[in-house]
Amino acid sequence: MSSSRALYIVDYGAGNLRSVQKAFEHVGVEAVVGCDPRAIANAPGLVLPGVGAFGAAMEQLNSKGLVESLLSRIEAGVPFLGVCLGLQVLFEQSEEDPGVRGFGLVQGDVRALPATVKVPHIGWNQAEVCACSDLFDDIPEGTAFYFVHGYAVVPRSPGDVLAMTDYAGVTFVSAVEADNVVGVQFHPEKSSTMGLRFYRNFARRAGLADRS
């Protein structure tokens, strides 16, 4: 069982879990990795990192009984952060695995990046923030973050869009926010100082870090 004063990083069998945990620890925030629904029920903040395929991720999350536990805490207002594939599963469905249902917390779907650009998209690109959010406090406008992905989210409501990114002339949504749920396509743990600041801002939202 994790500490009630620790972020809970959800382990469904894939993801850069230790690097995410180390990033939070680097900014002075305790973070625990696990897949225990009881621990999820007590966590003050939840992080879902992910790599791989949409369908495989949802299969693992469902088989471990994690979807119901996560949805229950999200509905209770607990801060939730999805990273990379952890962002994509927040949506209703993905072109990558037609017929597989996502969490459905954000209306819209996930689509492949167009063939006009090199896929997967790997490297640094700017996230242009287009809505006010404490998660980007003290992060300069136009900061570049590190991306590794071949699919991008397409929210139905413009109000859910938090940041946009241009990649070789193709613009995609790189962050969304809907109430206590936020998701980013980039990897903060691979994004140097500003990525760490983003994680600290999220921890502050969960009441686990101060303003400094």
C-alpha cells in the first residue's frame, strides 16, 4: 500500500515508469509505482504513463481492474495526468485499434499522424499553450518538449485543448485538460528542466508540492 502523501504512478505493464518516478523524486515529490486498486483509491494524485499500442494498453488496464478504479477516483475529483499513450486512452477510440473503447473522459478520438511527415515523430517541438492552466506556471511560452509518437488526439470540443504543437507543418493537439483530468503527448520526464517543472506543477495541484 502506498503512502497517502505520495503520487501514484499506474503500472499496467508498459511505460517509462521508473524514469517518471525519478523525475518526481528529483523535484522533491514522493511517487509510488504500482497496480493496486486499493492504493489508487487512497492516492492524492494519479499519473498514467504509457507506451505501445492503444488496444494492448486498454486490454491490460481492464484485465487488471484498473479502469474502474481510476474512473472512480477521477469522478471524485482527484488530479489525474496521462502521459503519451496515457493521454490517448483518455479518449473514446483510436484508429490504431478500431473497436476498442478508451476511457471516454475526453470526447473525440485518436488518429494517425499524416503520411506527409516522418512517423513516428521523435524529437523536440514547441508546445504552444492556448488556455490558462496552472500546469504551465513558470514555463515560458513556446517551450519545447520531447515527443515520441505516431498518433495524435483529436478532441471534439475546442475547450478541451490546452496546447498545440507544429511538427513539420502538421499541427496537432499536444495537451488537453478537462476539469481535474489533464493529458500530454510529450514526455515531461525526457524534457529537461521545463519537463520537471511541469511535473512539479502537477504535484502542486495534488497538494504534494509548494509554490517554489
